[in-house]
Amino acid sequence: MNDPQDQFGDESRKPASASTPFADLGRIVVIIPTYNESGNVERIVGRVRSALPEVHVLIADDNSPDGTGQLADQLAAGDDHVNVMHRLGKEGLGAAYLAGFTWALEMGYDVVIEMDADGSHQPEQLHFLLEALRDADLVLGSRWVQGGSVVNWPKSREFLSRGGNWYTRVALGMPLRDATGGFRAFRASTLRALDLDGVGSAGYIFQVDLAYRTVQAGLRVVEVPIEFIEREVGTSKMDSSIVSESLWLVTVWGVRDRMRRISRHRMEKSKAKRDQGW
Ligand SMILES: Nc1nc2c(ncn2[C@@H]2O[C@H](COP(=O)(O)OP(=O)(O)O)[C@@H](O)[C@H]2O)c(=O)[nH]1
Ligand SMILES: [Mg+2]
């Protein structure tokens, strides 16, 4: 990719016109990470562009062997709202997003959206996220709040996702029902407020880590129901090692943060005793 400052012509640097429904939120970019999504990339970009013509798209491709990056270049050549980041090789979803976030912040976007390429997240539901972002710092598209749903998932996968989210909620003491999902909208100010160094890079833990950091920073996190549709084209890049890494790290963080709270509580108690002259 060229110098980020050269990516947009003057036209796309202008704020969205006041007549667009989300002009008040500022400039919006949807980041779509891709690895071997040649059967999906064109369709998903087209759907985003039709659903919300004012938003920009960044495809963050990890040098997919199936030519997704070249297809993305063709899309970008014909549309000044579409950009492509070519990365050297497969480094995981989180690393691709972090590079995309850095780019988006440098480019001065006000809202940064995460969305999968495979159609599981519906561009036609993006407006739910954006509407909620008016009163939030981070909005999570949620399968597991009332009104949320999944389509074409076997019971076993639903059980794993619900169970993983239940465990995450309890272990971290975080009141979110779908912390592993990847359809979300951040204010740029939220990303700037988080220390993104050391965020986990494999799929699910990356999402949990970001949500947890946002909650811990005292920012407003809101969940809105979405309908998640299992992909029809291509294959999932997540596997059981990514699930077990996530569960392990959630356990480590949960224990670490409880121990910190206990030792803080003890210190406060002994200070109170000293102050009372005991
Ligand atoms: N750039 C990049 N994208 C990835 C990587 N792994 C997954 N993705 C993309 O992340 C999104 C979600 O991945 P997917 O395999 O559908 O995960 P699942 O929905 O949890 O089964 C898709 O758009 C993938 O192409 C990666 O290592 N690098
Ligand atoms: Mg998927």
C-alpha cells in the first residue's frame, strides 16, 4: 500500500454529506480482513457499498494464495471508497485488524467497523451498529442477546459459542453476552484510548481482549442483536487451537485480575486501619 496520506483523493477526504444518515458520526470505514476469500470479497464489498454508500472500505489481505488480494485491487481501482492493504503473509485476524486500525486512525476516520468477508455479518445490518454508536464508545453486534440469532449453525457450534461466552463473562466478570463476535463498531477515540500493544492476535481472543480493555477503561459498550449467517462459500480459518488458546487466556486474565482486586482490597483495608490509629 502507498503512503496512507496519498490513498484518498480530495473527494473522499470531505466529510460525508449532511444528507447521509450517519453524517453526525463523521467519516466511517469498514475493515474487512481476508484470507482466501476470493469467492466472497466482491460480493461483500458490493453489499457494503449499496447498504451505506458514504462509508469507506479497507480490505486487509494476508497475501491470500487464492488471489483475493488481486480481486480486491480490481475493486479498489474502480471505486475511490475501496482501499486495500496487502500484508506479507498469514498472521492472524487480530494482526490484520491492528494494522487496519493504525491505518484508519492515521487517515482520520471517526468510526472504525470490523466485519467478516464471508457474509456472516450482514452489511444491511450495519445501521444497527451505527445507530447504537451515537450513545456508546463500542457497539458489539451480538448473537446472544434477545433478538440475536444464528442461521445454519449445528447445535454443537452454538453450544461452543454460547458456552465460551458464558465462561468469558463469568471468568472476567464482564457483563457482555457476545464478547467473541467480530461485527462491531468503534469510535476512533475508543481505539486511541486503548493500549493496543500486546493484544492477542488469534481470532476469538483478539475480540475478547479488545472488549475487555474497553470495559476496563470505563468506556460505554453496548450490544445490539444481529442475525449471524454461517458462510456458504469458502472455509473457516478458525480451529480448535484458537478456541483453546482463548479459553486458556480468559482463565489467566480472570485469575490475574481477581488477585489484583484482592491485593488492592487488602491494602486499602490495612491503610484504613492505620488511619484509624489501630
Ligand atoms: N487478513 C486475515 N484475515 C483472516 C485471517 N484469519 C481469518 N481471517 C478473516 O477473518 C474473517 C473471519 O474468519 P472465519 O474463518 O470466517 O472465522 P469464523 O467465522 O469464526 O469461522 C474472514 O473474513 C476471514 O477471511 C488471517 O490470518 N488474516
Ligand atoms: Mg466466518
